[in-house]
Amino acid sequence: MSDIIIYSKNTCPYCVKAKGLLTRKGKTYKEINVELDANALQEMLAKSGGKRTVPQIFINGTHVGGCDDLYALDAEGKLDALLAA
């Protein structure tokens, strides 16, 4: 089972889109809302190399990036392999 973490905000349409793709693939994830927890924002910045946009997605400890990056992996046929690891 994949370990998936998504750093998000309440009103982020890209967060909704990324979570939707993972849900359609039958995957569960841990969502961390950076609007509600300042420490979570600092954690996200540290783990993502300073990226401030959301979502920031991590699968099995690998920083995937944002929503567009997640969809690009899926289009390239690489997402399923990453999720299966």
C-alpha cells in the first residue's frame, strides 16, 4: 500500500483535482491542510525544497510535485508503478 501525503488548502481547485485522481485510482492519502497549521506549512516548505504552492504531493517519500506533475506522471504511464511500490 502506498504512503501518500498531500499538503493542501481549503479552497484549492488543484488540490481537489489531484485528490480526485488518486481516489479514482482507489488510493487513500493523508491530507495535511497548511491553512490550519503553520507548522505543517513549514514542514511542506522543508520537504518540497521551498515550494509554496499547493498541492504538494509525496508518494512513498518521493516528492511528486503538484497537481500538474501528478497528471503528467499518469499520462506518461509512470503513476501506477509509483503507487504500486
